[in-house]
Amino acid sequence: MGSLQAMFWRQVRYILYLLAIYTLGFGFTPYKTVFLSLILGTSISLLMVWNLTWKIEKFGQAVAARQKVRTLGTLSRLALAALAAVIVLKYPQHFDIVPTVLGLMTSYIVIIIDFFFHKWKNDKLQA
């Protein structure tokens, strides 16, 4: 599972770069609601990636040991998304729903881009 950990930390680094850009946007632009919503959604999205990576590791260990396999934590990720929605609805003067949802999708977008980038890089090395 070393490759999974390397991929996870690489994606965490990309997400932290995005969070830094969002923080600069919050500090230096008049679009504070948009950037604060992106920060909220992306932070929760980072928690979702961490949770999914941890569950996949446990899943792989259970399969290797021929033990009973548990779920991959879909309910916990849905609960985190619901938490983001509750925060947005509770404080509409600080957050907006659309950028929060975009922030929640950030980790999946980063995973897809990371996959294609490394596939392209490996194909280039093999050619």
C-alpha cells in the first residue's frame, strides 16, 4: 500500500496549495463569501479523502487476511457533506452553497487530474 500512501500525500499537497490560493483570494479580493465557501468545502473534501484512504487501507488488509470486509465509509462521507450543508444554511451571510459544493468536489477533481498526469508521465517514460 506504499503507492496508495504516496498518491494520498501528493494529492494532499495539491489540495493544500489550492487552500492557500483560496486563502489569498479571501484576504485580497472582495469575494469573501465565495472564497470562504471554497475553503469550507475543500477542507471537508480533504477530510473525505483522508477517510477514504484510511478505509481503503483497512479494506486491503482485511482482504489480505481473509477477514470479513467492512464498508468503505460512504455514510461518513455523506455525513461530512451534510455537515457542510448545515454550516452553509446556518450562516448564509458568510457562506454560499454553490462554491461549497464545488469545494466538496475538489478532492475528486484533484484525484482525476493526478491520475491523468501520472498516466501521461508513465506513458512518456515508457515510450
